[in-house]
Amino acid sequence: MLFNSYEFIFMFLPVVFILFYALRRFRQAAFLWLIGASLFFYSFWNTKLLPVILFSLLFNYGFVQLLRRKPSKPVLAAGIIVNLGMLGYYKYFNFFIENVNALFSADIRVQQIVLPLAISFFTFQQVAYLVDTYRGETRGHTVTEYVLFVVFFPQLIAGPIVKHDEMFPQFKNPSLFKIQWSNIEKGLTIFFIGLFKKTVIADTLAIWVQEGFDRSVQLNMVEGWISALSYTFQLYFDFSGYCDMAIGIALLFNIRLPVNFNSPYQSLNIQEFWKRWHMTLNRFLTTYLYIPLGGSKKGNARTYVNIMIVFLISGLWHGAGWTFIFWGFLHGLASVVCRLWRKTGITLAKPIAWAVTFLFVVFAWVFFRADNFTDAVNIVHAMVSVRELSFALIWQHKYTLFGLFLLLLIVLFAKNSVSFLDTHNATWRRAFFVASLAVASVLHLNQVSEFLYFNF
């Protein structure tokens, strides 16, 4: 089931909301209702994949109990290996076989493996919980709270990757079951902003992106930039739209999810970009990979190696393909260069720093989106083919270029949607604004599409 669907907006969400508060006097029943609804939400696409997440829940909760009784490294390692083994089988097994076949001219048959929805997210979330349990940080959580922590439907499919200390105190808060109109108003506001981003902006850009990447070999310079910038903004509004909708839905149940997206295209360097883009993934990789590897405390060379490892894994996490790995390599390399640049003591003017960062991100996204290196190289080649540039080409695509320029102004100067979390004054002007977004978005629901991060 998709957030941007009639079934979710007009049936699933209202029913779950009403029955949750109808059961508010029975805390355990309300939790069980949310769990059942979340599992239904998850299995709506394919009920055959439900056993995967149920096994993951059962296995990890069992290992949590083992770690609480005997917090040993072998038990922790076994738990992590099984989790990563499941993720590896479902997401990377065929990728591995394809590369073995190519490298050794073998003929191993590729398996028909259906990738379980959200496995990247619920695996990382539970690995983090295992590690925190080993450290003695997760005591006092019931099995019901643990399951809800993992499967809570607003954040189940594409994040944010939440930590136990962000969620369990809210589960135990008595005000969780009180109808709080301010949260409902904020939640609906942020939800419909996110829905508008997805249905009206991102899905419109998707048409331009598909057209450009499908005919990469035929693109001229202007069309190359249109394709790259369209995807740059499509991914931005698609993912930020999902994050907004997740935060908004959770607020309807008095749950505040961590901010996962904070105007990343305003960044002045690549390190700042990663503090603003998919913030909870960056936090996970920093806390549970970069720091255990030694972080920046074992000399410059080791620091740069650790950075590259983290970004290569980030690329592989996003997708089983060499283009994703290369995208991770590019960002790792840029992060290393950023650190080396700081050592020179030279400071770029803010407009230049922004332009360098943004242009790098745009070029790197081409490899992230392309189906193969050939398509990516074709588009990059088109983007730098200055000889093909002419005023006639620019004029031919003037409306598309103007639309992309407006989107650039929005991502640079518009108020961040999560700012509504800290505002308390509902006004008629805001109500009209939200209603307008809701109507425009609902009118576009006939073009329902998955969120891009569902594929990662």
C-alpha cells in the first residue's frame, strides 16, 4: 500500500486512526492494533513476503534476550551475520552470481528472488538494536513495544531508521493515547506538503527523467542537463515527500519521528550534504560502522580508508549494481577531498562553494540513476559537450528550463516543511494552503507510483 493512494488516504489511515484512539483506554490493545495494521500495510503488496519480516522479528527478539542474559561478542556477531546474510541473499545474491559468471565465464543460473519490501531498512534498524542491547542500553522494552518499534507503518518502508531511545520513551508516554489537535493539524499539514511534492512535482519530473535516460545516446547538451537536473529534483522531492508524509502520519498518533531530510541542496560542501540527506542512514553508518572502524582517531590514512569503506557500503546499500557502488565511491572521494581542502586553510566564497557542491551532486546522481555505465557516460558526455550548445537549443526547451529554475529556487529558498513541527499557531491562511495542496495532490492520484527509495 502506498501513502499516495486512495486506499491509504481514504480507507486505511482513517480506520487505523479512529480505532487507535477508540482503544486508548486499553494500551496493549491499541499497540496490538497498530502492529496488526502495520503488518497488513506491509503485506498489502505481497502476502508471501510477510514470513520474511516475521522471521526477522522473531529471530532478532530472541537474540535480544540472549544478549541481555549474556552480552558476549560471539552472540552479537552471530546475530549481525544472520541479519546481513538475509539481506545479502535477497538483495545481492543474483548480483554476485552475475559477476561470477562474467568474471569466470561461468553459467550459474540466476535465481528468481523477490526482494522483500523494506528489508534494507528493518535490517539496519534491528542490527542497531542488537548492538545497543550488547552495550546495555535497551533494557525495559516489552516484546509488543519492540515489534511496534520495527514495524510502525509510517517509517517501516523507507525510513527514517529510528533508534530505540527515540521511540520507546514515546511509547511509554501516557499522553500518547490522548487526542492532541495540534499534532493532528501539524501532521496533516506536513503530510499534504509531502503528498504534493510526490504526486505533483516528483511524478511530473519522472516523465522527463525517463525520456532522457531512455535515449541517452541521442541527447544534446541542453537535453543532458535537463535529464540530470530533472532526476536531481525528482529524487529530492520524491524522498523529501516521503519523509514529510512519514513524519505527518506519525504525528497523528502522537509519535514524533526524527527529521531525515533537511534541505540538502543548500549545502556548501559534501560533508554538510550528508548531514542533511538521509540523515538517519548517515547516523547509522557513522555510529555502527565508521566509529567501530576507528573513525578519525587512527591517523589520516586510516581515516580516509574508513570514509571510503563507509561510502562504498552506502552505495551498495542503495542498490545491487556497480553504478551504485561507483556513486558511493564518488561521494567517498569527494568527502576525502573536502577534508584535505580544509587542511589548506583556503575558504571558498559561499556561492562558489555551493555551486561546486551542487554540481558534483548532480553529476554523481547520473550514475545513481543510470541502468548501466554506458547510459551514465552518454549523459555526462552530453552535459559537457559545449560545442553543441546554442541559443536555439535553449529557446527550444525554454519552458522546461524555466520550470527547473523555479524548482532550484524552491529548494534553495523555500521554508523547510519540517519547520511546521515547531510552530503552534494554526491559521485560516495555513488551512487554505493545506487544503489547496490536498486537492491538487488528490487530483494526481490517478498517476500513482512507488517512491524511489522503495527500490533501495
